[in-house]
Amino acid sequence: MGTKVRMRVWRGDGGAGGLVDYEVEVNEGEVVLDVLHRLQATQAGDLAVRWNCKAGKCGSCSMEINGRPRLACMTRMSLFDPADAITITPMRTFPVIRDLVTDVSFNYEKARQIPSFTPDPSVGLGEFRMQQVDVERSQEFRKCIECFLCQNVCHVIRDHPENMPAYAGPRFLMRIAELEMHPADTADRRAIAQDEFGLGLCNITKCCTEVCPEGIHITDNALIPMKERVMSRKYDPVVWLGGKIARRPRRDTPKVPGGRA
Amino acid sequence: MTDIDEAAQVARLPYDVVVIGAGGSGLRAAIEARMAGKRTAIISKSLFGKAHTVMAEGGCAAAMGNVNPHDNWMVHFRDTMRGGKFLNNWRMAELHAKEAPERVWELEAWGAVFDRTGDGKISQRNFGGHTYPRLAHVGDRTGLEMIRTLQQKVVALQQEDAVRLGDPEAMIKVFAETTITRLLKDGGKIAGAFGYVRETGGFVVFEAPAVVLATGGIGKVFKVTSNSWEYTGDGHALALLAGATLLNMEFVQFHPTHMVWPPSVRGLLVTESVRGDGGVLRNSEGRRYMFDYVPDVFRAQYAETEEEADRWYTDPDNNRRPPELLPRDEVARANNAEVKAGRGSPHGGVYLDIASRLPAAEILRRLPSMYHQFKELADVDITKEPMEVGPAQHYVMGGVEVDADTGASVVPGLFAAGEVSGGMHGSNRLGGNSLSDLLVFGRRAGLGAAEYVDSLAGGRPAVTDEAIAAAAGEALAPLRRMSGENPYTVHGEVQEVMSGLVGIIRREDEIKTALAELERLRERAASVRAEGGLAYNPGWHLALDLRNIMLIAECVALAALERTESRGGHTREDFPEMSPEWRRINLICSLDGGRVRLRRQEMPPMREDLLALFDRAELKKYMTDEELPPAAEPADGEGTH
Ligand SMILES: Cc1cc2nc3c(=O)[nH]c(=O)nc-3n(C[C@H](O)[C@H](O)[C@H](O)COP(=O)(O)OP(=O)(O)OC[C@H]3O[C@@H](n4cnc5c(N)ncnc54)[C@H](O)[C@@H]3O)c2cc1C
Ligand code: SF4
Ligand code: SF4
Ligand code: FES
């Protein structure tokens, strides 16, 4: 039934490794993850691949397919010319654990530095009232499945690990934007977005938006508006305070300490 | 490394409460344990935030009454009992219906951003078996919202600890990509858990007097399933192996609508929201056949004509519900029957049509992931053509027998919550009742575990080196064997047996054949060989999961053979009727000398005030005469809908 295709899969751990050639069967309608699973079941029982839902919902199976960052479970084999070999490599920005699996702990560390949702403590359970139009922006960002493909592709840290301590990456700059745009949040993360999380390093190339499997407009809807908010705070704090003073505390919310455990 | 000396080298991590599982129930349990001041570990086979809960689409059921003010906990309780065909642990169904709204509001206070009603409250949608719009939701990605919110709440607690104690992980820590293979005991009590770290293959021991199982379901026992690789019944098996009991494992939910084509996505869920939002099922002749499949017990609540059914979407108070929204077991059986009768679609499914029912823009707004899923994976545009769908394994109602209020199993120190626990959903779960179950009973199990730890005072159970050595020896066995079968082959055969012979429709002779096959497979499973080394080796992991898969397959088959009636997620072709005598019987699995034992256990009678929430006439359809309340008017003035 199936046809054969050539797959060149990166195998190895830590620093050492290289591409290994395989010939595998492919059937109609299959995605790259199906073929990797067939490799595991028939030729390479110990091939390390991270996956979970096989439905594009969990963001586990991120890798680079012919050099493009993608979810293996949502990449159909019919996309490729059967005559050409398909090259599969791990995400480049993160250290390889083994084969196609990378160490993404950088992302979890950044997540823990961003001050959490801070509602007004006087609002009781079930008493939040928010209009659909007002939550839609935050909802768009909350579609994020944390595949970290945008983190992987952003040139600020891709091949520049030295920038990692000072830069949260698109996923987490967007998390800041999400909280700032949440109608019931009272913290102010604009100063730290710029000073601690490196919003200024982003030069809006939109590479992150291009690879986002959820189609989130990271650059246009999160990063650029966030940059605007940061500017407005810098140059016109009085105007801003006038508008927000009723709800927001006067102070900038500080970054959470104790990043790495 | 069966050596005791080497066992002494294994890292021992002391905690108060260890939660196995980072889905909705596990995270909610861990949050509660940490808020009760307990040092808590969360262990998960996958990365933080990726557990199966992330896949839930439709919503989370809670009688908040935001859309229809008639809704309240009593209506929700009744719907849940009806959906489960009255076999539910009624105390769990009661707690669930009462506490779900508060649990959902709590999520909102932790940052969840649900879809809103016109007056700014949390919006609620219709779902099968629910009388009123009841499911809090975010488009069709509610599970993602829930898991991300709980994940972010864990992070918020860690941030508090970073400020307060100087270490974010002082009180609550996540051990991702770590798999527990054994629970450890001291005498009769839980003393900890043993596992391996996926990344290195190194072993770890968690020393803790209380363990909460929150490991989810058993989908990978079957061939066609909406569940991911994590669902190998680990928690069910760990509980059995530790001396706990499993309840009603014959009740397996086959959800009616999954993708059937192309083969690589067979089993991918098509959310019930499609039907809740107006989608209808048709056969190859174009007939809307669900009207032909309304069973007697539900006749009064469902529309008899297409016209009435269609009016219900806009005027639910004066019309009855469309039969597409019957509980899942009914719809799954109907779909199955249509295909068997030769009225299926080209790829062995039936048609689910939303295209002719809603404008394209509305479909895109309400069901974005469904649109995406069909477009990307099957080249089908659901705003223009019907979907081809069929049933697949989706959920297991059976699970660890627990105390409703605390989640405690029969083993001191062992708790369970979420899909791994049993009883709440009876013989069939209503859509949306799982996400709320995770919150209600996750919290209760976390609290139960914390209180249990307090009750021990200083005297904590201890983990011995012998126990660690035995667990390590068991884990290493597949790697040490010089020869043996490939674990993938054996797993595939177990799945064939279970799907083919103990699937959606069951018969005595087939189940017996399955048990004989499983007996043969047991030996093969026990001697599989994994190639490669310790680090991130999926073949080895599957070899270890096989023990659990085999145990659970046997439990399901034994219980399915024993229960000679049809009810909810258990359909016996040779015993098609529902029996009031069987309604009072729970089937309990335990382990005895390594073999599964099955026994019957009578269900405690429902509390009178709960019984009074139903019409006597309705109860009569389910219960024996002696169980019925004396013939009088129901106490609840509202009656039933
Ligand atoms: C596609 C799909 C859609 C669904 N939609 C809905 C819906 O709309 N509404 C609804 O109410 N329900 C829905 N459900 C059901 C619901 O999502 C699940 O029942 C529920 O999420 C289970 O949650 P849980 O906390 O019990 O377990 P899970 O979320 O599955 O988490 C299990 C956790 O246990 C861990 N684990 C397992 N074994 C081990 C081990 N040995 N060692 C360490 N960790 C382990 C896993 O890594 C994971 O972290 C859906 C299910 C599916 C499959
Ligand atoms: S737009 Fe900004 S965040 Fe996105 S890839 Fe470009 S530099 Fe990175
Ligand atoms: S924003 Fe998009 S690309 Fe980035 S992590 Fe989230 S889903 Fe992935
Ligand atoms: S496996 Fe979940 S996104 Fe690919």
C-alpha cells in the first residue's frame, strides 16, 4: 500500500551526533510524526521524539523539518516531493537532550519570572464582569500551546545564547502583553518588559508570527502594542496615571526573584 | 542493579504529598496540598502543561445558571445520575454538582479567560445530556485554558515562595518527564513512589506518606482511541499493585464522533460542541437517524420531529432537545448500528453536518480548532461539506475505588482523583463533567492527603532499600534481557484483542476468547526486550507500560464478562436490557497473588433527600421495587425536566 521515502534524522546526544538515513513506508494522509513512529516501531526502537496529543494541541512535537520549525504531528507528508529526502533535526536554539528532543527549561524559567495575574482582591468569586470584546485580545494570546517554535526561530536568541539571560522571547513577551491587556489585572509590567525581559531587543521581523502553529499575530497584536505601551509610560507617565490610577497601583511591578532553582 | 548497595545510591526526595499526574486533577490537588502548607511534588510523564487535559475541547460543566437561570445543582445532579444510568456514586455526583461553580469561578480568579455572556459573565454552552446550557468554555480549547491556568497558578505559588522562602521550589516542585513505576509501602501504608527520569533513565524515589494518583485514563489499551500515549492505565495499575481496588472497569466510554479518515488521524476527536451548536448526524441516505434511536428512559425529554428539535436551539424552554444530544453511549451505539446496517459513509463512518446548519463565519467563530483540524489533516472544509465521523474509545468511567469526600482509596495514604478514580460518572460520563470532576475532586483529594499527613503526626512510614532494589530490578529487566520480542508488536496485539473483542458491543463468547488471548499475551508481555540504553528510550518505556496495559485489559475483560446486562458504556449483545438488580452492583477488581480477582459489591442506597429529587416514575425505570421510595409526590417542587 504505502510508498517508501528517505528520511534523514538527526541522532545523537549532547554535543555529538549527525544525520542518519532511513527508508520508511508512508501511507496516504500521514504526517511526519506517523513516519517517525513507524521508524521507532520497525527500525529505531530508541529514537527519542517528544509528542503527546498528535492533534496539534499540546505543543510537544516541535522540531525542524527541512530546516523549517514545525509541529511534526501537523505536518503532512504530502507537502514534500516523494523523490527528495526529508531532513529532520531538533530545534536549534535549545540544547539537545537526545535525537529530536531538546531541553526547553529556559522557557519555564522565563515563565516563572513574570509577575502573575493580579486581580483586585476585593472582587469575590463569580463577580468578575468582563465583556467579550475586552477579553478577546488576551484570549488570542492564550491560544498559545507553548510549542516554543517562536522562541526557537527568533534571531535574538537563535545562535545567540549570550542574549538568553536578558531576553524572554516572543512567547513570554506575549504573556506579558496578555496580562497587561487583561481587563481585570492591576499590575504594571511595562517597565520590566523593557528592562528585564528585553522587549527592546525585538526588532519586529515577524519570524515568530510566521512559524506560530496557532496563527497568533504575535508581532502585530502583542509585541508592537506592548512597545507602544512602554513608550507611553516612558514619555507621559502623568497622562497614563490619570487614566489608570483608579485601578492600578502607582508602582511598577518588579520582576519575580529567584529565577533558576 | 538489583543490588541493595546500588539501591542505596538512588536519590531519595522527601515530600509530604506526592501527586502523580499534572493534568487538571493533579494540578488542582497539588495546589490544594501546597495551600494547606504541605511540601508537594508533582510528577508527570510529559512536560509541564502538556497533560491530556490540554486536549479537552467542549467545556467544563457547572450549574452557574449564567445563561439559563433555571439551572442549579439539583438539575445538574439529576442529569449526571441519568447520564450514568443511576450507577453513579451518588455522593460524588452530589458534591460535584454543588461545588463545580465555585471551582470554575476560582479558575477565573486565577486568570482563566472564559468566553462571556452579554452581561459579562462566564458563557455556558449546551452539551449532550445537560438540561441547560452549562459548559463554561473558551471556543473549543477549554482544556488548554484550564491546564494553562492551573499551571500558572502553580507558578504563582512558586513566586510567593521565592519571595517568602528564597526558593521557588521550596514548597511545590514539578518533576516533568518522570514516570512512576511502583508505589512503595511500609506495612499497610503508603511510604513513597519509585520512578525513572525520562531524560537520563536514572531512578528516583519520592519518600512521602501521601500519594495522590491523578494519572488519567486507559485509552492505549484499545486500538482506536482519542487518547495519547500517556494513557496506559498506569495509575489504575499502580493502585492495584499497591493493594487498592478498582471499581466497574467494564464501563468504557466510546465517544460517538471521531475522525475516520485518513487512517493516520483515525480516532481524533470531533467535539460534541459541533452537535451542541446545531450539527446533525445523517446516514448515507441523508436521513437524520437519531430520531430512531431515542430509548424509552429518555423519550419524554427529547424531540420527536426535526421541527421541534430545531426550534429548541432558540427556544429551549418550550421545546424538547434534539436527539443528537442524547448521552454519548446512545449516540455511539446508533452510529455503530447505522454503519452495520450498511448506511455508513465511504470510510466506515456516518455524516456529521454543520455546514448546512450555520453560516460559515459562525462555524469559524465557534469551532475554530475543528475547522483547522479537518482542513489541515483531511482536506475537508467543514463550512462546506459534512464530516465523516465514527466512534472511538475516549474515557474510562471505571477506576480506583475512593471515598467521595476525601478521594482516599482503601490503602492508607493512597488517594485518587480525576479520570483514574471511579464512581462519579456511573456507567457513562456526560460531556463536560470530566473537567469539573477534575477540579472538584482534585481539590478534595489534595485536602484529603494533607489532612491524612497531619493525622500521622511524627510517625511517618519508611522506604526500605529492599523495596527500591526490587522496583529497580523490575524496571531494568527489559533492558537486561538478551532476547525477547519487540514491545511495540505485543502492544499492537493487545489493542487488536481489546478493540475487536471487548469494544463497543460485547458478547460472552468473544470476551472469553479475549481473556484466553490475553492469557497468552501476558507471558509474551512479561518477556519483551527493549534495545538501546537508559536515556530517553521510548521502546524501554513502552516495555514498562505493558505491565499496566495487560493488567487493565484483564480487568476490563473480566468485568465485562461478569456484568450480564447493558448499561452506559457497557453493551452486551447477549444481554441487551438494563437490569434493576445489576444497578445495585459494583464490580470490584483487586490483585491476589499477581492475578486479578473480581467480586460483586452492593451499592449503598441513595440518601433520601437525593432520591426525592426524582419522580418515582422515573426511578422505577432503574430501580428494584424495594429500593423505591413510598409512592408519594416528589419533595422537590420543581419536578424533573
Ligand atoms: C480529545 C479529548 C477531548 C475531551 N474533551 C473534554 C471536554 O470537553 N470536557 C470534559 O469535561 N472532558 C473532556 N475530555 C476528558 C478529559 O479531558 C479527561 O478525562 C481529563 O482531562 C483527564 O484529566 P486527569 O487530570 O485525570 O488526567 P490527565 O490530564 O490525562 O493527566 C494525566 C497525568 O498523569 C501523568 N501520568 C500518567 N501516568 C504516569 C506515571 N506512571 N508516572 C507519572 N505521571 C504519570 C501524565 O503525564 C499526565 O500528566 C476529553 C478527552 C479527550 C481525549
Ligand atoms: S518579531 Fe521580535 S520576537 Fe518575533 S522573531 Fe522578530 S525579533 Fe523575535
Ligand atoms: S506563540 Fe505560537 S509559536 Fe510561540 S509558543 Fe505559542 S503557539 Fe508556539
Ligand atoms: S503531539 Fe501535541 S502538538 Fe504535536
